[in-house]
Amino acid sequence: MPNATDSETSGLHLVSKLLDPASRPDPYPIYADFRARGPLWIEEMSSLVVTGYRDCETLLRDPRLSAERWRFFQADGAADPYPPDAPSSVRRPWFLSLDPPDHTRLRRLVSSAFTARTVARMEDSVTRLVDEFLDRAAEGETFDVVSGLAYSLPVTVICRMLGVPQADERLFHGWSARLTRLLDGFSNPDDGNEDNPEWVRGMVDMHLYVNELVAERRRSPRRDDLISELLAAEDGGDVLSHDELVSTIVLLLVAGHETTVNLIANGVLALLRHPGHLAALRADPGTAAAVVEETLRYDSPVQLTARVAREDLLVGTAKAPAGSLIILLLAAAHRDPEANPDPDRFDPAREQVRHLGFSFGPHFCLGAPLARLEGRVALAAFARRVREPELVADPPPYREHVNLRGVSELLISHAGVTR
């Protein structure tokens, strides 16, 4: 086991700074300090922190690393947090936290229903929803981009794709907010009642609801929703079990929602801070896709991810023993000047944008086409329809999350919203 050194103490200090809520508006100087130290072993955390773009990209497809992060934390002897009467599906790991062959099998079955064609046919409905949200914005002199657009759009889209009754969509807002703590990684998930933390109640309630939704769809299949397509998904005689199907639906609802919220809000914030790029997007809505990609790089909705070393690793000059946690600071990698020249500049017109915002390798995000669609439509419509938008507060308030980092409110004033 590596011994602690001065550089490791420095690493703990940087982690402490990153966890400080005061760093939320601008963690990028901290990421730059991490990056200057190269791959950094932190003994007290049994973790190797990696920040270079090339290293992160390579490790995301390295079979010596496991995505089953729960095994690392399970080693601490944590008790099962769920009540005895919780549905069995709640204890099944999401497939993004599984390794082959389980991950390969589940991803193949899910991807057979979650196709590019499925996403493409959503564009008209996404456009209508964005216009509806912006129409409501026209009713006031100020507009919160988070609650009025970024937060509402993704959960509405995925609920309607899955066939969730519109009257129940509001339930998923609350559940998703609770479960974000569990996804975040660095935030303390044990909020609320010590014996029944918020995320546990949210997880159980969501699984109970989805269990009933799947049971109802088995009784009355439809042709136009994703749950029916997942029920029908088959590969060489293999199908999703009930628990696998419920777990996958919960994953799609939670992970796809929170990340897209940040993508849209971070994109609007960057455009408001760079009015020249906002004007360029207004003049040419076709550049919205480039704005999305630069937002994913410049202010990533997912700031980090982690893997567990299956065997002893050497990354640069840093050693990590088998069983240790490998923390990939994606937001730091995106501002690696070797990957993206002049990385601290927001520039949707840059010749090449290199980012790992949807991960890389076998765990590349299945929902990437949908997130890109929603981001593109939302940012283009905002630029086209909202006249003279200005930030009411800069920096805006941020949520406490370190990984799924995003603003809690993005209040703007405006001179009107065109029809």
C-alpha cells in the first residue's frame, strides 16, 4: 500500500476545497490545481484522482477497471438501507453500475428499444413542450430558467416516452430530487430522518410506482411507449426480467433527468455570460448543436465518475492497488489544454470539442441522443424567443451537489418572449 506524502495531504486539502459549498459557482481553479499535480493517490480515501483527458479517456475503456462502484462502498460493511417490505427491484444495481457480461446483456436489450429512431420522432413533441414553457415565461417580467424550462422539460419528455400518466408526472420531480443525492457521489445522501433518509423513501416510492406501471402495461400493452417496447425487447430468446425492467426504468427517469437539467441551465448561463455567442445562436439556430457540445465540455453536467481497480494500476507515476477507487475528474479533463486549446474560454465555434460528458467506451450514455436533442431545441428556442435576457444574480445560487453540479435557480429579466 502506498505511503502518505505531502502531495497526498495536499490532495486531501483540494478535496476539502471541492466539497466546500463556496466552491460551487466556480470549481474550475480547484480542478486546475488537481490537474497540475497529475494523477494523485490519496491514501486516506484509498483513491486515485485522475484529471488528464488522455488518462480519463483511456481508463474509461480499460477492462482492468470495474464500474461496480457499490462493491467499494459495500466493503465498509454498510447495512442494507431498505425496509424489509421494499420491492425486490430496489436492491438490483442499475446497469450503468454493472460489468460484463451482465452490463453487456442488459445494455443490448435496452438499446434495442431506446434507438436513435425512437429519439428522432420525439423532436416535434420536444419543440412543442419548449414553446409551451416559454409561452408561460412571457406571463412575467422575470423567468426562472431552471423551474420554468430546464427542470420541467426532461422529466416531462421521459415520462411521456415511458407512458406515465400526465397527472403523475409531478411525482417524479420530487423523487428525482431525492435520488440525485445518491447519484451525486460526494453529497451526503443520509438527509432527513436518520432511520429513513430521504433518498431511501424516494427510491422505494418510485420503485413501487414503476412496479405498478409495468404490471398495468403487461395487462394492456401499447404500441407507442417505451415501457411496452422494453417489455417486447428480445435478443436471442433473452428478455428483461421484471426487476431488471423496473430498475432500468427508474434509471432512465432519474439519471437522464438530472443531467439534462444541468445541460440546459449551464448552457443558458454560459450564453448569458457571453452575449456574442447568444447573438450568434439567435442569428443561426443551426449552431445549437455546437453550443450543446461546448457546454458539455466547458461546464459539464456530470463533473466526475468513478471506477474500482480490479488489479494494481500505474497511471503516470501514481500507483493504485487493487480494490481502490479511481476517481475521474471529467470536468478537469475537459479543461486539459492538451485536449482543448484555450480551455477556459467558452467558444461554440472552436474547431474540435473533446469531452467525456456522456462517458466513453462500453458505458457511453444510452440517453445521449435524447439529451442532445433536448439541449439543442431548448437553447435554440431560448435564443430565438427571449428578448434581451439578463441575469438577475451572477453567480446564481447553486445546489449543494458536487458531481451533478448545477444551479438551483437561474432567474432572468427580459423584454418579452416572442411567439
